[in-house]
Amino acid sequence: MNLNNFTIKSQEALQQAQQIAQGLGHQQIENAHILKGIFEVDENVITFLLNKLGANVDIIKQTLESILSGFPKVSGGELMLSRTAGTMMNDA
């Protein structure tokens, strides 16, 4: 995955996802971390798009927090992209 192929905002969202995962003590960056990173980098755009799709943004955020709190916590170790997140990023 070449980060130079992504927009600046996408790179910022990935960096934010990494910080979220580290802050929560997670060993891998999952799709949920990336989605939360997108929300934190530019909430207006993602909220607008989800509302256009008829999605309930509040429910999505609550579910996202629930998913993130369910990941195991570890101390130390190297943070890496999970297989599913890596596949998603390569497909993007």
C-alpha cells in the first residue's frame, strides 16, 4: 500500500486511526479505527454522505464505539494494520 496514492485527508484519517488504536491499547489498526479516524478528521463530509444514504449517524457512532471497546488491549508490541484493513485499503 502506497500512502502517496491517497489524498491528504485520507492520509490524515489513517494517521488518526493509528493514534486511536495506540490510545486504546490495540495491537492492530482495524477498519473500525479507520472509520473513527475519518469521523475525527472531517466529520462534516462523512456525516453528510451517510445522511444522504439515509443512515443514522448517531447509531453508527455508538456501534463504532462498541466495536472499538471490544478489541483486546495489549501493552507494548508493534502496531500494525490488520489483514481486513489492509485488504480494504488496497481495494480503495
